[in-house]
Amino acid sequence: MGKKLNWAILGTGKISNRFAAALNHLTDQTTLLAVGSRDQAAADAFGDKYHIPHRYSSYAEAASDPEVDIVYIGTPGVFHLRDASMALENNKHVLCEKAFTMNASQAQQLINLARKKKLFLMEAMWTRFFPIHRRIRELIQKNTIGKVNGMTINFIAKPPFDLNNRFFDIHLGAGVLLDTASYGVSWASSLFGVPEAVTGLATFGESGADYQTSLVLRYPEGQLVSLMSSQISYDDKRAVIFGSDGKIVVHDPWYKPTEMTLYIEGRAAQKIEYPLNNYNGYEYEALEVVQCIRAGEIESKIMPLDETFTIMQTLDTVRQEWGFRYPSEG
């Protein structure tokens, strides 16, 4: 086993809490060394909760801590370009929460900077690293359900309504396209590549953000993906992959899966389980980062940077169809 990686976390919100808890499950391979917040009291409370020795009242101080190897960007998406660039300029590796940036142009800026400085950079698309998603990729590669013709993906989750939180505040990049639909677009990308066509409709709410969206994507071999995301409807987070000889049903929640059922024509259904045990699920992406950096790699083969860029291009295409821009884009 190589040297432990020293992590800093920027941001003390819900997603950062989950990632910090995951790192504390991996203390044989990682050290959660630093946290940066805009508020010293918040940094101290977060540090107390997760046993973090270095606590800073600014993101810049945490990103420049000389003992830190890698920075996790857990701030709202509208700040990802700023915060990830700052960490890279301080010669830190970076794991940047999804959505990676607000648009493809910003994504390319980060990718260019990381490659120029020969530093590791990855989008924290945690779903890709779950054992079930790895197994699904294997099943498809082996033609277990025949030719895959398409998928339906639902990501419907209703957070408490609050115009001031990141789910509804358009100035923080709110809206389901980047927040939850991006999961499905990324998953389809991992299976089918770059779509040759994409279209979508959205319902916009009083904050100006897209409160729900429905997308259809077509891929070069004819696969169709139908995706529904909503933050104003009752929960449903199931997904189905359809093949010529069978189907794979990923049980709710598909983005944090522990169970799926494999149906093959003429055979009994097979339930497949991968329990999380004591994990919360973010450990899998953290382990991928550790393994890549120890191997001297500057990007992940499972979540490569060029794919992150093309996913952002797909999301841009949808917004262009809507005629929609975020306030931060001017």
C-alpha cells in the first residue's frame, strides 16, 4: 500500500458531509486533513464532527495548505470553475463534484489546466463506481440481454421547498438538468457513448430554474434513452435497460444501487445484490482517485475527462434548445 493521501474538503454542505463520512471509512488509505469554509464556526463544527485537524475560514487557505495532496470541491456548481482552478493552481489534485461545471467551456478550461500542470482531475460522478454499475457494464459487454436497445431512467426526488437553497436558487445553478438529469446522461454515456441527437422539455418554476425536465437521447447504434427528472414530484428512482433478449431492472435508487434484477427470455428472474455494508457509497469514487494517483495517472479510465466534456456539451445542447442561460453565464 502506498502513501496515504491527505485530503482537503471545500464546502461544508450536505454533499461535503457525505464525502467526509466516506473518507473516515478509508483511514487506512486516506487522511482527511483540512476543511475550508466561508465561516470559521462552520469549519470548526465540521472539523469536530469528522476529526479534521486543519480548519480554515476561506477556501483559498485550505486549497493552499502545504500538507494537502488533493482537494474535494463540494461547493455549489456555480463556483466549481473558481474553486477547482484555485486548487489546481496550488498544485493540488482535484475531485470536483458534479455537475462538473456550468457548461462545456468551463469544463474545458479546467481540463486544460489540469493537463498543463500534470495533475489528477476527475468529476465526482459517484454512481459510476458502484459495484452494480460495474456489473451492468460487464453484462452489456457480454451481450447477456442481447442487443441493448434503450433505457428508461427516473430521478424524481422532492426536496423541501426553499427558494434560498441550492435546489431552487438559480444564482447557485439550481435546476434538475445539472443536478439530477446529469446523472442519467452520464450513465447513458458510459454505456453508449456520445449521443447523435438529444431533445428535451422543461417545466420552469418561480425561481427561474427548471423544476422538472424530460429528455430523449439517441445513440449511433440506435439506442434510445428516456430520462425524467423532477424536484416537485413524489419520489421515483428506478431504471430499466432493455435488450433484445432480456432486461435489467435497477431498483430504487438506481444512482445508489444495492439491488438489480436480471430478466432473460425463457429463464427465471435473477436478483443480484451488492450491499453497501458500512459504506455510504462515496467511498468507491474516493478509492478510484487513490488508486489512480498512486499509479501516477492524471485521470480515471472509468470517468475520463474527455467524456466529462462531452456530457457537458450534451447538457449545453439541451439548454440551447430551451434558450436558457444561468445568470452566472452573463
